[in-house]
Amino acid sequence: KLAQPTIAGGATAAELADLDRRHLIRSMPNGAVTERVVIVRGEGCTVWDADDNELLDAAGGGVWHSPIGHGRRDMAEIAAAQMSRIEFFTSLYEFSNDQAIRLAARLAQLAPEGIERVAFSSGGSEAVETAIKAARLYHHRRGEPDRTWILARHYAFHGATYGSGTATGFPPMQFGVGPNLPHVEKLSPPYLYRADQLYPDQDPTDFLIAELEETIARIGAGNIAAMLGEPVMAGAGVLAPPADYWPRVREVLSRHGILLIADEVVTAPGRLGEWFMSDKLGMQPDMITMAKGIAGGYAPLGATLMRDEIADALLRDGGFFHGYTFQGHPVACALGLATLDIIEREDLLGNARRIAGWLRSGLAPAVDLPVVGDLRVEGTLAALELISEPVHRTPMGWDQVIAVAFEVRRAHGVIVRPYGSNLVLAPPLVLTEAEARRATAATVEVLRRLHPDGTLAPC
Ligand code: PMP
């Protein structure tokens, strides 16, 4: 065995990267991900690597999970105070804890009308898993055990566990690990940039609603438990639906007794300038999943929020045999409460809306470039869909988009993320106007050097 310098501390970035290659399993890999950027500290929207290089985080901590910025002393003090009171005691069985109770009550206060109850977990996949099980068990307890099918959408991301991973519309998640969860059906996403290709000569919502109705007729309404959908599809490349989409989906589902689960793991709290985007878009969800930014990124935390009627059905007839050891962890929940307080106190919903304007104006010069097919900005999420030719708008390859993101970091010290053919910015909600200007200018500068064949001209 080789000596491991990091265990004693003080290793260089190169040494850490080497140990990373040897010992860490990299999730969601891609052939082109050859680099290791070892982040060791942060403050606000700035992070530093192990060689003390400064980087501007325009990706919300990398996976759009950081609303309140990095390295906050107030959050560290809250965690330390809770740990010195008690770090953790189970909240299963007869036990509970003050922080989980307070956070559940606060979420119920902020959530859309009718959503009152909360089941905690440690992340988004677990929260989605809870929602899928809750939907099936709800129908079972009400005497409709055949309602087992889950409707989801192509290109959606819902998680990496078997249930959430099967609902995810990204085939590599399911490849080679089957059999996946049975009874999951995928619908078309609302993808307005490609409306003429996906739903030719039709109103997009009309097409999507007809497809939903046909799918329900084919599977049988009495066999379907729930539909799962992000209000705005984040990982798919920031796809916002037409205004009439969710109200019409809701109407169809209600007519057929099918539950609607809003996956707000990315969008709540506050990322799009609203506490909950499902509320704004008229989804009227029966359940909501949250994770990522719910505790500011300072601790892993997930939550599945639901209507009383669903919670009551789960808890009767012997109870809900589904729980995670660390659900309701008091340190995570205390940090969750603090995150919500900070969002309120620092007017981060307002800032999220201001950020939308800065992203839109800063990225506007890229729209006319031949490699940019579409610019989509929703709150603090921005996606530039890159194309390799203008006629069919062929999506740029993921490897090329990865190279573009790397170049934005290398040439300008700004972190943006590649998602398929999309280059995505999703900064913390505390981003300043000057930081927005720097992030967008860096992105536009590199895109100006990108050829449709995916090669980059030198600086
Ligand atoms: N839902 C959505 C919408 C997500 O984007 C993600 C993660 N990207 C998840 C669920 C899964 O969350 P986690 O990675 O915390 O398990």
C-alpha cells in the first residue's frame, strides 16, 4: 500500500486528485470527465481548490443545491449548537425531536394549500422513493390495490435508487442494472424549443394532454397510482411548460383519481423566486418532494410533503413500514429551519428574480451565435441549448459541452455545468450583480470560440 499524504493533511491538489482516482467511486461519470477539481473551502459564491485557486460558483455548488452560499459561520454555529445539545436520536417509533417537528410545521406553513404533513429522508432519491411508495399504499389502503403504475416523463431526473431511477427519463440510469421497477410509464416532456419536431402542427399542451389521456386509457385509470413531474424540468435543460400545461394535467389526473407528485427537489425552496414552483404553476400537487437546497447544502436532507388524507391512509391499518435511520436528523432540520429564515431575512426570493434578469441580459449576446439553439432562464436556472447545425438543430454532443464547461472554468475561473447538450448556470440565490456579470460574460466569451463541430478556438 502506498503512503497516503492526505490522511495527515496538507496534500497538494495533484496529490489529492491522484488519491481520488485511486479510491473514490465517481458517480454519474462520463468518458470525458478526466479532471479532478478538489474543492476545499468556500465563502458566498466563491470556492477555492486545494491549490488555493479561486473559482466563482455559477452552478449552485455543482448540482444546483446551494441557495444561501458557501462557508457561512451562522450555519456552522447552528450545527455546532445542535450537536452539542444532541447530535441525533431516532425519530422512528415513539420518538421525535424538536427540530424535525419545527421544520415540518414551517414547511407546512409555506407549502401550497392542503399540504400539511412531512416525511423526512436524507436526499432527493429517498424523498421520491417515499412518494412512490406512499402513492401505491394510499390506493391500497383505500381498496384500490391495482393502482400501481407511475407516470413520469422522458428526460426527467428523479433520482438514482430503483424507484426514482426507473422514473428518471435518462436511459443510462437503467442500463445494465435491470430489472428496474415495474409499472413505470414515460410521457413526452413539454419541450417548446423542439415543439415543431415533437408535436408538429399541434398546440403543445393539446398534444401532451392527448398523450396523457391515451396513456391512461391504455393502462387503465384503475391501475395508475400517480404521476411524478418537476414543475420546471431542471436536469432536462430547464424546460418550463406552457402556462396551461399543469392545470390541464391536474384536471385529467383528478378526473381519473390519479395522484400528482411535484418533484421540487431542485425548485424548492426558492430557486425560481417562489417558495414552491408547483404553487405558482397551478399544479395543486398531492405530494411534494424536496431535497438539495432545503438545508442550504449544509447537511443532507430530503422531505416528502403530502396532504392529510394521504398521510392518514398511510398511518392506519398497521402503519407505514417505511423509514430511514437518519430521517428527521435534528442537525439537518435545524439547518433547514435556518435556511428558510435566511431566505426570508435576506430576501433571496427577490434576489432570485433579480438574478433571472441578470442571467437573461448577460447571456443574451450568446443567442445569435450559431452554436446556441435556445436560451432558457427560469429564476436562477439558465440553460443554453447547444447545437451543431441549424436545420435540424442537432444537439451538440455531451463531450463537447463538457469541454465548453471546462474551458469556462480554466479560462475564467467560473464553474458552469454541462447537462447533455445544455450548458447550465444555477448560481446560489445570494449571487450579486457583479458576479452574474462575470459568470455570463465568461460563458459568452467561450461560446464565441465554439465551432459547430464542437472544437474550441484558442483564447
Ligand atoms: N429529483 C430531482 C428533480 C433531481 O434533480 C434530483 C437530483 N439531481 C433528484 C430528485 C435526486 O436527488 P438526490 O441526488 O438528492 O438523491
